[in-house]
Amino acid sequence: MVRTPLTPWERRRGERLGELLRETRGGRSMVEVAAAAGVSAETLRKIETGRAPTPAFFTVSALAAVLGISLDELAAVCAPDAGEDERDGQALSA
């Protein structure tokens, strides 16, 4: 199965997700958080570094629950900025 290449916006959204998870994790170890969420530390590492920019919903949901992040907060952080085209990550012209 061949995957469609990610757009720049999809890559940036993955980076935003990773930044939020990393910041919220704070001083907790990656292994501790991953185990509590029922995912591997490598999966969490890939998400936090942006190497897995489109993780499964249930993975994100489990991590959010462990870290005390609401799904609404996650959606807000990962939403396109005003004036940003989510198809390609470029600014929309006026």
C-alpha cells in the first residue's frame, strides 16, 4: 500500500502535536507516560519528534488522557493558524 505524501501543513500539524505532548509531559519520562497510555516509548518518541505526524486517534486520545489534555485543547493547538491554508501550509492571499 502506497501512502500519499503528507502536505507541509500535515507535517506542521504533527510537529505542533509533538510539541504539546512534550511540553505537557514535562519532567515525566517518556517510558512512564507511554506505559500509562498503553503505547510503546518508541511510538511516543516518534510522535513527539514529528516522525509520526498522523498517529491513530486512539493513540492520541490515550496520551491526552494520561497527560490531562482535553481533546478540545489538542484540536485547538493543531488547528491551522488564521490565514493558513491547511492543504499546503501556505499563507492564504487576501
